[in-house]
Amino acid sequence: MTYAPSPASDIPASVLSSNPLDASVQADSSQSADAPDYETRFAASMRAVQIHLERYLNKDAYDASPEASGLWEAMRYGTLDGGKRIRSVLALEACKACGGQLEHILPTACAIELVHAQSLIHDDLPCMDNDDLRRGKPSLHKAYGESTAVLAGDALIALAFGLISKETPLTAPLSAEVLLQVLGDFSDVTSVRGLVNGQFVDIQHEGQPFTREILEYIHTYKTGALFQFSLRAGAMLAGASSAVVERFTLLGQKLGLAFQIVDDLLDIGSTSEALGKTAGKDQIQQKATYPAFFGEEASRAQVAQLTEESLALLEQTEGMPADYNPMALKALVGFISNRIK
Ligand code: GRG
């Protein structure tokens, strides 16, 4: 099928190859699912993503190309320093839960982070949401200038596609056909069938009256698309059946919406210091948000409902491996609905 966003365990030791990530991933297995803190619970997955991102945005590459060193530096600034890595961690955990291998999901998980970083860099530009603060430091155009910010974002998108296609090993059970499907889905997500679409409609509706349908549309495309892709790609690259892939796609849809509603609530109820980005902007820019349309209490109730529905999806065992363990994904559902930054 063609992927389009619709509205609204740990890796077994046997699948771990002899790479430097083994120790950290295995260390993660010993953590209990009810560990309260996201950074602690998912430290190993976050570290795995960070190590690979560092490698892809390798300093040697720009040392060898001194003319473009400023661009490399800007790309590293926008990608490597900060961020919760929630989308890539979801992709890793989805793949693990479906019995997949780290080496098959890691390049795609890192590509997701590259595109996410790009979307933040471009979103902060004066011609978009115009923000000076991101991840607790000056946004990229403030640190490096607007033209570098545009070019750094452009380069990150293209690099993300190369990363999936060049770095994903075509070892069993992964076939070239599935990898091509993942690349096709990634194209939808990064194009006018995904984030760009949501951003366009979001900006068009600034200061304008909006309906519930428009609100859902914006959140589904602007934020939900990348969450859906993260869960879906995790299942696909694990070689899951199409029924499981669709179940994980639905899970990503619910989690993406919950994540964005919480984001809307934090914009009202938190501080720039805690968030690392400017709080209170949605009201100033008259954005289409859940609290603006439904009120805060009803928005929280919708997050609670999406959380319940997500947990129920994770209870389903049909098509899952015999040693299926949903605890890590359940912990991520809890983090998404209760997060404070
Ligand atoms: C993908 C080609 C292409 C273009 C992007 C600019 C744009 C088009 C889209 C903007 C999308 C956007 C900024 C959505 C907001 C999503 C959101 C809630 C971001 C905050 O995510 P966190 O909290 O950030 O995960 P960290 O810093 O933790 O990574």
C-alpha cells in the first residue's frame, strides 16, 4: 500500500551483532519498565542513536571539505546537541517488540532524527514560526545565519534518504522490496503528503478561524506523520506481517496526536526555560491548538483517551513473536502523555 497519514522486549542477544552498541543495549534490558525517568529508561537507545548520528555527521567529512565546514558545523549544531530522540527511540522499540534487529532499524531511526532536526531548523526561521530559542540554545539561524539554516536543513533531508539506502544491511529477514517500501513511505512523510503539508496548512491558518477538522488535519500531518512513520518503519524493518504493520501505524497515529496535544498544553502551562523553546507562543501567533479549541481539561481528557487506546493496541499479541514484550513501548506511551518537556 502507499503510506499516507490518516487523521487522527528488548533485542534478543542473538540478533545483536558485534558492534560497540551491544553493551549499552544489553544494559538496557536490565531496566524495569516502570523506571520513572525517560532519560534513564531509554539511555541505551538514545546513546545508540547519538553514536550513529555522530558517525553520519562525521567531523572528518567536513575537515576534508574545508570550504563547507561552516555548513557541516551548522548541521551538527542542529542535530547532535539536544533533543529527546523520542521518534527514533519509538522506532527502535517498535522494531525490538516485533522481533527485529538493531542493525536494520538504526539507520532509519537516525534518518528520522535528521528530518526532525531539519523540520525544527526550518520551523524556527523568521518566514515560518520565527523563534530564537531551540533545545535551550539560539536557534540555528540565530547562531549561523538564515541562508546557512536553509541549506543545513536542505542537506539534512537529502542525507537522511542516503542514510537509509546506504547504511541498512540487506540481511535476512530484510528484503530489498521492504526497504524500498520504507523509502517510499519516508518520501511521503517528508513531502507534501506529510510534514510539509501540515506546516503549510498550519501557517495558512495563523490568526484565522479554524474547525475541528482543520485542527486534526494540521496535527496529523505536521507532527503525527513522523510518529506514524517511526512505529510503522520499526515494524516493517522487523519483517512484521501487514496486519502488525497497520496496527503499529495506528499506534503511531495515536501517539503523534497525543504528543502534539501535550505540546499545545505545555506551551500554555510551562516555561521557556523548562521547554528549551519559547513558551506561550501559540496564543500570541493565534495558532490552531487543542486547548484553544476544546479548552485545557477536554484536551487532557483526549490525551488520556489516546493513551488508553495506545495501551490497548499494545496488548494485542496477534502476529507478534512468542517472546513479545510490550513493556518498553508502554513506558513510552506513559512518557508521551505525562511529559513535562
Ligand atoms: C520535512 C521537508 C520537510 C519540511 C519540514 C518546517 C516543517 C516542514 C515542518 C514543521 C514541523 C514541526 C516543527 C512540527 C512540530 C512538532 C513538534 C511537537 C516538535 C517538538 O518535538 P520534540 O519535543 O523536540 O520531540 P526535541 O527537541 O525534543 O527533539
